[in-house]
Amino acid sequence: MGLKIGDQVPDLSLKNEKGEEFSFRDTDKALVVYFYPKDFTPGCTKEACSFRDSYEDFRDLGAEVVGVSADSQKSHSRFRTKHQLPFLLLSDSDKTARKAFGVKSNLLGLLPGRETFVFNKEGKLIFRFNSLNSTGHIVEALNALREHLQQ
């Protein structure tokens, strides 16, 4: 089932690529959390680089971007450095966050799901988008933030 619009961001922490704890609730900014299958794969690289290229747009809207996959901190560090990613990558090796957010697997359960969640600065879910198409996530998340700010 997972999170529904209006739900609070889960109260959990994951380690970033430097081994530092990141708490999903410990921010006063809007939060864009995107789950992706695997570092260095073509679709995930394209998605991460698209978030990178639009990062200033997210910042201008008062949001922080965070990527989450089951990859190790070491893999995230290499991925982040190689593609000059300005946002955090969190390691969810035991799938705690994936379960808490309700991210389903795709392709008959063979591939971890690709899903994006947008939370307002109060930590309430305002938008959820699930698609294997890696590039749609950025546009949809930006639109959700813009719409929310206009309300």
C-alpha cells in the first residue's frame, strides 16, 4: 500500500555515501525523494543526471533532492563523484525505506521500483509518481512543487 497524499514523511534515517546519517524528518525544506534501481545502469544514470541538471530549479523552489537505492555507500560515492551529483545518495541495503515508503518492485518483481515522492516543508506527502521512464520523474516533481507553492 505505502504512503498516501497527506501522509507524513517516514521517521527513519539512512546513511549517505559518506557514512553520515540522514533523517527524512530532520529538514525544514520541501523534500524530493526518488527511489531508483541501481547505480551506473543507463536509466538510473540518465535519471540522476537529469535531477542534477535541474537541481537549481528544485533549490529555487525550496526543495532538497535525495536519491535512494540498495547500493552500498562506496558505490554511491563513486556514482556521485563520476556524475558530479550535488545531492545526497542514501543506501537502503535492507530495503527499510523502500518498505516504509511502499515502493513496489517492477518487471515481475525482478527490478526494484522507480518512484518519486514530493513532501512539502512540513513533511506531508503532496505528490507520488511511479514510472519506469526515468526522465518523467524530474518534470513531474517540479510541476508538483510549483503547483503546491501556488496554492
